[in-house]
Amino acid sequence: MGFAEEHRKWLEDHISRRTGERRGRLERGHGHGERMFLEKVWWPMMGHFNDLHPEYEVVDWRSKPYFVDFVWKPGQVKFAFEVKGYGPHVQNTDRTRYRQELNRETYLQIAGYRVVAIPYDDLDASPELTITLLRTLLMPYLAVKMEEKREFSRLERDILRIAVRSNGCIRPVDLVRELGIHPRTAKKGLSALCEKGKFSPIVSQESGIVCRYEYIHSFKDFQLW
């Protein structure tokens, strides 16, 4: 099934599950630039729309809703993609609206989103550049998704994602803090992943005990591109 049919089904599914302003925002906001991003970048790069949400609502500390062009949530990580063009609405932006936009992006970062701006002009003129940049950015997270085709428990998948975000090194206390699990559960999950060849235990020279675990990247996973 090609892009047009998959895009139609995906969009209709999201519209059918929304009401009120959330539905209206999706019907109004999913325009030419957003579709071009999907057709020229996301679909060639991914081949599906799994975990991708259009016109995604994020509520700030004042209970004010923000709508993001796309949010990709493959588990623990959250990316916010915004297609930005250099049109009259940008050129004529006053200082107040400019400040609000910067504060909006800062809040999204606080809320745990990695904000990625997509230049509209590049979608039209050089989508290959955008694909290259996004592949480089998302590759570690996509590698984890590829690994999920094997047999990993939910806890093990969460540990793998956290390890990727932590530049490959992780401690049991990091899992306790982020996942809210017992230290013994964290150590058990890490030990299981060591047995499966996904982590290598690092022993402290001072104490002689395991102090952290290093994620072992699999080169063949990256060859799946």
C-alpha cells in the first residue's frame, strides 16, 4: 500500500478519535507543509506512521494548550517536529509573539520533548538533506526499535531506550529514579540484558563491584537502513 492510502487511513484514524477543538485543530492544521513533510521525508525514511501523532496537544503549566505539528513517541522518548516556513506570518511577527514562541519551545523541552524544526523550503528543494539529518538524529532510537523484533520484555525495552538517551552508559540507580522500580528489579533487568549481549558490566577498580553498565551497539542493526 502506498503513501496516499496509508496517509489517508492514518489521518482518518486520528480524526475519528478526537472531539472538539482537538479535532478541529487537526482538520484545519494538517496542511500542505505537514503533508509534504510526511510524503517527502517521513514516509521514505520510515515506511509507516507508527507512533507518529499529528497536531498533538501539549498542555502547559497554565492549562494552556499547545499544538505541535507532529509528535513521535516510540516508548520513553518524545520528539516534537515542527514545519516552519519563512512566510509573512514569520516576517511580521512582533516581539510579543516571538517571545511566546521561544517560551513555547522551552516549555516543550521542559516537558521532555526534543524539539526539531523542519525548514519548509528544504522540504521542497532538498528533502534528502532533511532525511539525512533526521536519520542521524533518530538512528539510536530506531536501532532500539529494530532490536524489539527479538524477544525483549517491556522492562528490557525501557532499559534499552534509557541507555540510548544516556549515551550508552547506565547505572541501576538511574533506572530506579526514572522507572520507579526496585533496585533489585533494575539489577535483574540489566543482568538479563548482559546475558543477551546488549550490555557489558563495568567493574569499579576501587570497590571491585559492578558500578555501571555499558550498552553494546550492534553494527548489523544499523545496516538495516
